[in-house]
Amino acid sequence: MTSIPEAISTMSTRRRFLGRSADALGLAALGSLLEPEAFAAGNHVARAKHVIVLFMSGGPSHVDLFDYKPELEVWDGKPAPDEITKGVHFAQISRQSGKPKLKASPYTFRKRGQSGTWISDLLPHTAEVADELAVVRSLHSHVFNHDPAVTYLNTGHERVGRPTMGAWLSYGLGSENSDLPAFVVLTSGVKLQPLLDNYWSNGFLPAKHQGVEFRPAGDPVLHLHSSSGTSVSRRRSELDLLRWMNERHHAEFADPQILTRIEQYELAFRMQSSVPELTDLTAESPATLALYGALPGERSFANNCLMARRLVERGVRFVQLYDMGWDSHNSLVKDHPRQCRGIDRATAGLIKDLKQRGLLEETLILWGGEFGRTPVVEGAGRLWGRDHHPHGFTMWMAGGGIRPGVSYGETDAFGFHAARDKVAVNDLHATALRCLGIDHLALTHRFQGRDFRLTDVGGRVISDLLA
């Protein structure tokens, strides 16, 4: 009778052969869309290796942060012209009390850096790195409620069930570190809306490409430590037995989910060693902690930005930070200053730190939310805010492959509709993928009889944003 170790060795050898064959086929297929050194005839040069998404969950107000509109000051308190609100459906604002009234920003805007980028006084630290940013002021979407809008920004479609951008990059590029997930999620802020698992879902891609959420308090990953009395060698023996049983099961049923399960068990075992060292922010110098405004042990956006740098430094492909609390319907003058204080220093610190370490040129950073906020007011008196606004809003990009110190696109005079050089969500994704050396039309996965891609049936690369 064949012993368990002999069986494991035989099956592992067979699996390694099949794995190498599959990898070779996969690389051959990806050779037409990626730029590894092995493919000299690739389509695009990969400028970025990693992506960090800074997601302001709830919707930051473009007209109070990046999109300066002096015309709003002239029209402050006056009804918005019919031509800009005709056919517009608001999430919360009711038309029963009359026409929506325009509302000027109470914050001062200034031109920042040599680029002269308009940024409000709410973000003084971000203003210091204005010359690193490519500010896109003409994003637009058709989705005005939170969950479908976040899903749209992440997957290129508002319906749940498709892979997120991080999952696509894990699938297309893999990870540079076998001891950590390719796709990591970090959260912070005031929980006004729930963060749903589908925001970092693998969709119909294999389960190993799903994002792994690191918890903000306690062990970053559940069951990171073995139970008392269980040695590393004993845990290794248990996993070897489990692997042997799973590989026998796969040999009989050929279910690819079984192989994914094996890989996830092995990754979890390796993470027991890699994650504690990764998440120990006390190893950072006092100067670095001060640069971010980070305090080890706290749940904060600052700690998460520092963690993001540590993750990409170790080869993690895609890191997404969610900062909650930006949904300012009736208290914008209280909420937005609080939110900006929470993210401003750390955002600038991340860019400065990546640059001084030589990592910014290979790390693409995206900043924004699922939409902006309305240039018309919601509420009255001191309890005023701004409603959801997908018709024209701002996001910025920086780092790997992006032209620094530029502003692209415009909204109309009131900041209501994207008016010049409009950028759709699929365009944003296509441009980000180009920075990573990927042709967005070629990175596909066949599911239910047709080929799907991140950019759905649209998408164009915005070449003016590329370095």
C-alpha cells in the first residue's frame, strides 16, 4: 500500500507538472497583453507594478475639494437653471418645495504647486503634492445610489457578481509575494453605509483572486495564530494530510475549487509567519510615523496608508483602502472637515514616502469615491449638505505611468455635468490597466458563454493622462 508521504509526493509532482503547463499556457495567452521581459513583442510597456486605491466611501464633494466654481458664488442661493437639472433624478432632494438651489463652497480654493492645480483649504497636505497629481474633473456615471455606484467603480458594472479590479489584476498578473494575498483591503472611518464583501469580490474568477480584508483591530486576519500547544511542525503535518485528501478528491472529481482550497490553506499557513511582521508598525521610524500621522495600534486611515506602503513594498499587487463617512447629506460643514483631517496628512505622506523610496514610479494611486456631491443644496440653515452626484465629479491619479501635475476635463460652470473631455468609469479602468502594461480589450475571462472584461463593452485609454 502506498504511504501518505509517497502519495503526496506523486500527486504533487503531477500537480507541479500540470501547474507548470497551465502557467506556460497562461503566460503565452497573456504575452499579447502584458510586458514581461520574456515577451519582447508585447503591446504596452508596464510602468506600474502595484495599485493603491484610496476610496472615500460615501462620496467626497468635488465642488468643495478640487473643482473650483466661482460661478457658484454668483448664483449662491438662487434656483439652478432648468437646463442643468432637467431630467436629473436626485437620491434625497425633493422637488416638491420648488427648484433646487445652488450652493457655493464655504471653503477657499487656491492654485497649488507649479502646476497651479486648484485645491481647497480643506486639504493643505494634499496641496503640497499637487505637482504629483493628475486631477480628472470630468468623471461621470449613471448610478446615483451608494451600493450600485461602489460596485460600478470597482467592477465596471453596477450589478453584483462581476470581478473587481483587484481580482482582475490578481488573475492577470498574479502576486510578487507567495506569502501574502495579491489583493488586500483595509478599512477606516465612520460607518454610515455598510461595506459589502462584493466590493472586493472575485466574481466569476477563481476564488483565490478575492480580496482579503485585514481587520482594523486585533489580529488582522482571523485564526492567524495556531491554538495553544500546536507547534508549527504539527500544523504542517495536518496541512500535508489535508492536502493529500484534497488532491485525491480532485483527481476523482476534477473540481477546480478543490485546487483553490488547497492553495488558500497553504497561503494561510504562510501568512501565519508573514503577516505579524508586516503589520507591526512599531518597526517604522518616528519620522515615518509622523509623516503619515500614524499611531501603531489605532484604527485609522493613516495607519492603513502606512500599511499600504508596506504591502506594495513586499510585492502585493492591489491594495484598496476604504475610508467611511463621506456621505454628507445634512452636515457637510461638520462632516467634510472631519473627513479631510482624517485622510489629508496620510494621503500626502503616502505619496512622499513612496517617492523617497523609489516606489512611486511603480505604484499607481487612485483617489476618489463612488460619485461627488450636488452643487445644489440639501437641507437648510446650519443643517445643510449635498446629495449624491454622479453626473460630473473628480478623481485623481498619481504614480506609475501617470503624467504628474496635470488637470484633465471640466464640468460646466456650476460643477454639475461633465462638459469637456468626459471620462467614463470604463475609461478610468482602461487607463489604469494601460499603466500596468495591460490592453483592457485583451484581459478577458469566458463565463456563461461570452468573454467578460473589466471595462465591460466600453472603455478607452485617456492618453493625455499617461506619462
